[in-house]
Amino acid sequence: MYKLSVEEKFSAAHQLTNYKGPCENLHGHTWKVRITVEGAELDQSGMLLDFRVLKSHLKKIHNEFDHTFLNNLVPFSPTSENLSKYIFEKMDKDLPKQVTLKEITVWESETSCATYYV
């Protein structure tokens, strides 16, 4: 088996709901998202999937979320945990058949992240 990962960053604001503390107030992050896929068969050029293809799928998430107020885009409290699952479900529908989506990791800072995986 082979695993591939690519990352993308976006800037967005959010505020946590049903939460008592500073993060219930409007604030922003430079978020980072990593997508990891796996598969067993390489193509004739020795690749599981061209990184450009994988990056183009992740770029769609960037374009949807960048410079937005996340609370207006998603029907849940936009925590890193919830965003990782939401992105996983969106990405899983669009990926080429030769790869399987394994996990999505979302960082809201350099030291704090959440991962949704199967």
C-alpha cells in the first residue's frame, strides 16, 4: 500500500457555539488541512496519483472556506473536529477511484489539530 498526503492553508473566522470561554467570541485562524489517501496500484509512470490532482481537490475546500465566517457556511459549531469530518465527507465523494480517502487533519494553530479517519 502507498499513502499520499497534501496540505493547504486558508484564513477564516469562527466562533464556537455552546461553549463558555474566549473562543465563543468571534476570532480567526490560519487553518491548515491535510488530506491523506492510500492505494495499492501505481500507474505506468510509477505514481499512485499525481499530487497535482490531489491538490486540485483540496483547493476546492480552500476556495470554499478562505476569508469567510465559517459559522455561515456549515450547519454545526465549526470546531476542528467537526470541520475535519465535514471535509472528509465532501472529499470522499470526489476522489479518483484508484485511491481511498484515509484521513483529514485540520489544524487551527501550529500546535493544535484534529483528525477524522476511517
